[in-house]
Amino acid sequence: SQQGEEDPQALSIQEGENATMNCSYKTSINNLQWYRQNSGRGLVHLILIRSNEREKHSGRLRVTLDTSKKSSSLLITASRAADTASYFCATDAGYSGGGADGLTFGKGTHLIIQP
Amino acid sequence: ETGVTQSPTHLIKTRGQQVTLRCSSQSGHNTVSWYQQALGQGPQFIFQYYREEENGRGNFPPRFSGLQFPNYSSELNVNALELDDSALYLCASSLFNGMNTEAFFGQGTRLTVV
């Protein structure tokens, strides 16, 4: 089953605008990671935020984490055509009785940047 | 470039056959995980290897098995292939140093079962 849910499922904006994607999850986590995927290829790691952090920045990316609401957001500022891709959040719950839980992904947000 | 390489990039197999997919981890990483991504879905965790032993598994049947070698490269084996096994298979490597760190993915192997 997929724990994370990204919202919206699809987003189309003009180049230069900001894009915001949200992610909700169900169980407690150790960290949350955001990934980008172009056309069904491999996942590109964007940023990791730990459960004791509330906000992180990396270049044009800003990620927030609210563990009380079990939600995260990814903001891409000054969007470019090359940002067109699917974006996934992945939660890492660590280890349960059965061992490592791996990363749990949502279905992703498909972002289209129109020139 | 993540330093994680997978082979082959594409593969076509017949239902009932067996397949082996390979992954070379990023230098310095000691953990490798495998994921299955069906079309239009997010990746699903298959299993994880740490120090050559499976230390976590998702909801996949035993016909999905794996190996991790001393150089931290890894294999995913799938027996008795079914049509629903058609998917993108992703390998991720990471460093466990008391806590999980960033997981870096390879470009994936696209498996088609006919």
C-alpha cells in the first residue's frame, strides 16, 4: 500500500511562476525525501528532511515538514521548462518488527511548465 | 549522475521465465534496496540488503529474491515471471551509519513480460 499522497496529481504553470506540491502520510517517520522523475526514468534525489526539522532549502527548492499534520510541501521557485517532471515524496519509517520498511512513495505530482 | 548503475536497461521475457537484474551501488554505500514501479504509480519497496543480508521486505512473494555481494553490488531475481511483473525496476543505494541517509537511485531496468 502507498502511504504518501501527493497533491495535486497534476499541475500546469507558466515558466517563471512558483510551483507548490503537497504530500500527506499516515505513520510516524524518520525522514521524508523528495524525488523527481523524468519520463519513467530513474529517480533523482532532491532533498531529505528529517523528522526533527521543519524547513530545508536547496537552490530553488524549499521543503517544509509538519509532523503534527503528517504533511510536507515542496516549493519550486522561478520554474523552468526543465522542471517538467513527476515529483514524488517518499517517507522513511525506519525499522519495524519485520526489518527495514524501505521508502514508501505516493503516486506523484505531474508538473508541466509551459514556456 | 548518482553513481548507481543498473543493467540491462530494457528486457523482454516470456511468462514463466526467470530474470536477473543487476545493480552497482554508489561508492561508500553499504545498503541497497529494490523497488518496482508500475506505469502511473509510485515505486513499491521489494526488499533491502545490508551487509549481504536481507534486512527488510515489502509485500512481494518469495519468487522475488536477491543478493548483495561484498563489493555492495546487488542482484534482483524473479522466478516464474507473470504478466503483472512488467514494470520499471529501480535499485537504490544508501549509507546506513546509525540512521538512514539519502537513497540514490539508478536509471532502472524496464522489464516487459509477454
